[in-house]
Amino acid sequence: MAIDYTIFPEEKLICVKYSGVFNKIDIVNARKFVSEDKDYNPVFNVIEDVSAVEEVDANFDELSKLSPESIMQKDIKHCIVAVTELQFAMSRMYQMLAEYAGHEIHIFKSLEEAKSWISA
């Protein structure tokens, strides 16, 4: 999987874009890269864009161990951009797990909708 991220300190925003095959190891590595970035701040809002993910190589048990609390505060705005049924199903599963841990995550069909909600 390819992972690109950008941190916008002035906007207090982290944008992460995933593409290709989505798996647990890549997610762990993405979190490591982001959290070690000099501009990283755990109180920044987050947009995770999975709209270019083509395949999911992770099961429910693996995703359940990827709770957002490891690098994100509970009171941030966090959303996922998902356009296909597969992406939405994966995002919804993650959303339920995150909400169980006390996080609020929204899922949007476009980056524009996500950015609008984040900036509101």
C-alpha cells in the first residue's frame, strides 16, 4: 500500500491518503511516520482518505487492534473518505470500534465534504 500524509500545522489538520492494498502493517507504519513527524500534534483534526484503496487485506480482529487512541485525542474531529462499498464497509467497521473506545469518527463520500465538516 502507498501512504501519503501531509500535516497542516496552521490548520491543525493531518491528512492521510491510502492507496492500493490496505493491511494492518501499513496502518501501523503510517501511524509511526505521522506521529514521528516534527509537525505532528495529537490534538490536530484528522482526515483519512481511503478512496484509492483497491483491496483490504485485514480481518476484523486485526482492525480491532488499531484503535485510534494510540495517536489521537478523543476530542478531535476525525473523518474518513470512502467511495466504494468495500471502503465504506471497512471504514464503518473502524468507526464502530473507535466509537466503542470513545472516539467520534464521521464517514464521507468526498474529500470536499470531509474538509467542509472539519472546518465547520
